Amino acid sequence: MEQISAFNLAVSPDNIAIVTIDVPGEKMNTLRAEFVNEVKNLLGELNALNELEGVVLISGKPDNFVAGADIRMIEACQTAGEASQLARAGQQVMAELSSLRVPVVAAIHGACLGGGLELALACHSRVCSDSPQTQLGLPEVQLGLLPGSGGTQRLPRLIGLPGALDMILTGKSLRPRQAKKCGLVDDVVPQSILLATAVSLAKKGSQPAQPLPLKTRFLAGKLARTLIFNTARKKTLAKTQGNYPAAERILDVMETGLSSGMTNGLAAEAQAFGELAMTPESAALRSLFFASTDLKKDPGSATPPVSVKRVGVLGGGLMGGGIATVTATKAGLPVRIKDINDKGINHALQYAWSMLDKKVRRRHLTASERNLQMARISGGTDYRGFGQCQLVIEAVFEDLALKQKMVSEIQEHCAPDTIFASNTSSLPIAEIARGADAPGRVIGLHYFSPVDKMPLVEVIPHAGTDAEVVSTVVALAKKQGKTPIVVGDCAGFYVNRILAPYINEAIRCLAEGEPIEHIDNALVKKGFPVGPLQLLDEVGIDIGTKIMPVLETAYGERFAAPQSAVRAILGDDRKGRKNGRGFYLYQAKTKNPFKANKKQPDTSVYSVLGVTPRVSKPGEEIAERCLFLMLNEAARCLDENVLRSVRDGDIGAVFGIGFPPFLGGPFRYMDSLGASEVATRLTQLAERYGERFTPCGLLQQMAKEGEFFWRKNEPVQ
């Protein structure tokens, strides 16, 4: 049977070759190692066409150009040399494409990422559609890698060093107008004329390269270049804490290419790509990629979801406003908000407007698109419009009686089969459903604040929740742009349950006299985005500590917070950022760049606690105390079936609380250490600090039998 090609060639009467990229049987175009010979044969055909005047590359997919290289190729590599060879093969193909004697134009619509952008960079010109689906970027750093097919060398030569560093070090994508402004693409046009524009560009023949702006050319000089790289290294180290080797290798490779020539730069790129592919950090980051990709396919239950055409939201506060906004803007569904007064409704509408208006100012949306999305949100102080809602999300105050009252009112004003989803962070869903006419239609849907930014939601069915309710809520969460994990109905569910002991231990360290910044810096150095005390400030000390008695009641002494310290802090009216009184000082915003973003601890906390601050324990020991309590509790959650899989546990921790991605999540990290090592270190901590560190039964059993969490579960590949 003849194999269908992913690269299809057609030559127009005016001698322009149209190469359509369409990987058979796949929704997305991705580049694979087996395509190398196919592309080389194609290039040979093009070179043999004597009358050829130009080439246009375009995708046959409706919504993507090339979404990147298939990273499963790396999984098949056993050595750094094998991975480097993959990069060299890609570089060779790109070089041959770039050396074609006629103009080559990339016509880009949809995702043009990673290897896809490297393919476009090897072309002589690029034109893209103005569609919101179109984005261009090199996200390899997010997988612990660097662009391996010439991206580190071609991008800075095209758009200048500062812009290239910003794209490659962050992995961020550019939208069409941004790409045009920085010189990444030559033109931005409606999709309807994308091909015609690309053909016209190819017919113009070889065009002299557009000179870079004067400022960019100045920054390409040796002295300025050295300063840029030195500054970038300092900023990168401050951001990564040395935990992400790819960022440092990117700087080395780009500097080599710009100082020693492209040939040397490409050689350094291929070598670095191979070495990075073998690092544990890249393996962990790739595992998260595979896990999140697999989770996207998980429907939550085997029963098909019901169609949700309209959503109700109870409560116009920060959470309610955020939930309504993502429902209207990302899921594209009409939303009706109910609050007890007009102030709450106005707050929710203002929240949505501010989010959308920011996108207009950044040119991510047009004003008419903003108005259209805003029109999907309405609200009032009664239940008018709720009769047409198939699903209602409750985001009221965390009070069981109030939430039960909401269930009763929804039953009165909505259809009998309406789904009631409670955005609770701690209250048992079974208790919220108790007394409901249809308890099977009640479920938990726990969002994280701020809703528009935090990617995770926990879906919490109680024992009697209907299977179709689970799949319906999971489907809605995905439409809202969220990553849902289904977890068990227990106190704290999963994310807050593993977060609470971590926070408690940080407060204990503070009560022992360890300085605020010493505690937080220890965990930031370990890879968390912010330290536990700063996190508590951001969440709200009053809110963050409210769940602790609930967890202590449910699980016993190991969840006991240092009560005297908590009482003293709350008694001093310290709620964190929201009232400007917490563990850190919250001064008026400053325009001084040297003072901005530099958090200063509020030293008056020490007198409130009755301690004299002094560094008495190494940061590594503080980090171990906080982190290992989290690991132990994660293992318990798996053992008690709060989690359906280690995949969900790793994704939940990384996406929900910022567990260090380069460690791969709690279970991947415990596997890298070995259950025996984790159990031993917990035992040592228990001997020094108390029984709360005693390793759980599952860890002790796995240590004895030499088992690994991921080996006991079907691998996500």
C-alpha cells in the first residue's frame, strides 16, 4: 500500500510551487524524523524544475501551520549523541530549504511553533493570517530543551538579539501584529487572501533583506552584545535559581553563533540539544507535557456529557466574576449572574470588562469582539433567566448552610435536571447535596484564584453524583480553558490537602524565629514561584488559615497548625495583601524600577509572635520540612483514592499550587528519589520534629518492595 505523503507538491501555471503540509491521519501537523528523506526528495524535485520562479509552503490543516516537532522522537533516544543527531538532521533540511535558488515563502495560519517556526525561519519570507488562532513561538525551553533546527541562530539574525532572547528564553508566542511589528513576518493579511499574498510575494523574486532598526543594529555590536548577554544571564539565574539548565545553554549557544559565526552556532545548538534531552529536568518537563496532553482526552466518566447552552453563576464576587468571565469569553456561552445586590452584579461586570478591555488595548481583540463577548454576560438580584440554565455554578461565601440554601433555591427556580456545581475549597460535597431533591445533580467544581490565570480546576463528585454530571462538568471546564482533574470528596480535596501541611510547616519555622525572607527564599530556590508565607499573603491569611481546623478535625494532629502563632497573626488584623497587613510590607506603587517588585518583610510580625528573628537552620532543611510533608500527604491521597492516578496528582500540584515543574510533580519527584529515600528522610524528620513526618503506609510498603509510583500506573505516553 502506497504511503500518503505529508508534503504535497503542485505547480501553478505561472511556475509557483505550492507545497501543502498535511500529516495524514493527524489533527495537527508535527515534524517527525521520518519526514527528513521525504523533504529531501521534495527539495530535489523543486531543484529539478528549471522554470520554477518561487515556492510557497502552506498547511492543509484548517487551524494550524506546524505545531512543532513530535517530541516522542526524543523519548526514543538513548544517548545525547542520538538526540544531537536529530537536531543535525533538522538543521540540514532547513539549510537545504534556505539555499533553494528561488524565493520560498511560508504562508502561516494557526499555530506555528517550535520546529514549525524554525521551518518558517528557513524560508526567505513569511506572511501570516490575522486570525486569533495564529501564533508564532519557540516554546522548547518549557520542555527543558532549546530550538534544535537552527532557531537559536536564525531568529536573532532576523529580529535582533533582544527580541530573540525574549522569545526563546520565555517560550512565549507572538500574535500576528506583534510578529509583524518585530519583523518576524513580512505581512499580516486575512486568511482568505493568505495564499494569494504568499504567491504574489514569491513572484516578486529575491528581495534584499530589510535592514534592522538602528537601535537593534547598535545592540548587535560586540560591546552591546556582551552587555546584553551578561544582563540576561543575571536575570535568568534570578528567575530559574539554576533549576532550568536549558535557559543557560540557550544563552551560551546564541552567544557562540553571534560571536563565532552561524556554522559554529549550529554545531553548539545540536550538541546542547542532545545534552539537554538527557537531563532529568527535561525528562520531568516532558512527562508533564505528556500527562497534560493525556488529561485533555480524559472525559471524566464513560457516560457522555449533556449539552450546556447557558450557565448560571451565583455570587458576583472575585470568584463569581472570574468564573462568569471565562465562561463567556473562552467557552463562548451566555452567563446569567445572581447576587444579593446590584453592587455584586456591577463588580462582576466590571471584572469582565476590565479583562476584555485589557485585551483590546493589547490588540488581542477588536472593540467589536470585546462588545460581543461582553454581551454574553448579564445579571440581576433575582432568578430571572435561570430557568434556561443547564448548569449553575455557585460561588458564594464558604458556609455550608448558605450553600445548601442555594441548592434548594436552584431546585425551585430551575429545571429538575439542572446541574448544581459548588465552587467550594473545603466543604464536603455530600453535605452540600444532603437534603437535595436530586443529589445526583450536585457536584463540586473548585476553581483557583485568580480564575482567569490559574489553569486548574478540581471536579469533585460525591458518592451519589450521576456519571453524566461528571462528564458534563469536565467538558465545560475544558471549554473554559481549564485543566480539570476529578478528585475524591474529602476535606480539602487534593490540592488544599497537600498545601495545608506545607503552609503549616512554614508558619512553624517562623514561630521558631526563622526570618520571613529566609523561609520563602528557601522554597523559591527549590523551585516554587513564591514562598509559602508570600503565598499566604496573596491568598489572604484569614482565608488560608480557615481550612486548617477543618482538616485537623478530619485527619488529626498532623494537620494541627501552630495555633498560638495563627491566633496572634489574625488577632493583629493581618489578612495579607488585601488589607495591606501581612508578612510583607505593601506600600504605594512606585515608578522607581529599583524598588519595584522587591518585597520587604514586615518585621513587626516578629514582635506579634514574640520571637527574635535569626537564621538558625539552613534553607535546604526548611525547604525539606515543608516539601516532604506535601509529598507524604500526596502519597496518602493516592492511597485513599482521593486521586484517580499519579498523572492527576502531578498535574494538580504543578498547575494548582506551582509545584516545581522541573521536578515533574510530587509523584515523579518521589520516583526520582526512590520511595526508600523519601521514607528514610521522613523518618529522620519525624525523629527531629515530630510524628507528623511519619511516612504513610503506602510509602513504607513501596520502600520495602522497591516500587515506583509511575510504574504501578499505566504510563502516559
